[in-house]
Amino acid sequence: MEERHMLLMILLTVSGGFADKIGPREGDTNIIREERESVTLSCTFETNSNNIWLYWYRQYPNREPEYLLYKGARLQSSDEDIPDGFQSTTSQSSTELIINSVTLSDSALYYCALRVGAQ
């Protein structure tokens, strides 16, 4: 039986004003897993706002990024539909995207994004 691997990556994405920033946790920019394993992609963010929305996107080679989900953080909360096979968590300074049982079709570039709303 041939063993297959996959490659998952996160790219730094910055949103909001100059004081607001988001990016992958150190060491989380190039992740390799075997099929059927779980993988957690993590981004940390810095902002003084409490009105925060965190987004996840996926991009396949030579294609536009596609929206996956968003979650509120700090004072915000949401029950946004999360696609099958994915989970997401947020905290005061981080967001995670969990892919429960990866397949080769999950091999892509993943983006985290931060949107800060009006206070």
C-alpha cells in the first residue's frame, strides 16, 4: 500500500489598522500530515478592539481563495455554519482551524484574517 502525504500551509494575512495584526504561530507555516490524521492550523492576533471577527480561507494552486468560515472573538460570538470536517476555536489572542480527517484534497494554502469592527 502506497503511503500518501499532504502539505498544508498558512500564509500571514494582515487586516485592520496598523496596530492590528494576525499571523501564523511560529512553526505553523508548513505542515505535513498523513491522510486521515487531524491537523490544527493556528494564528495569533493583536488588537486593542473587542469587536473582532476571525476568518479562514483556503486556496488551491492557480485558483482564487475560497471562504471557509468566520468566528467571533472576545465580545463577539457566532454560530456560523462550519463546513463538514472542520472545527474552529477562538480565544482572546488566537484562532484555530481544525481539519478532523485530512485527505489529499485538503492540500492547499490556508489564510487566517482579522476584521476589527467599530467600537
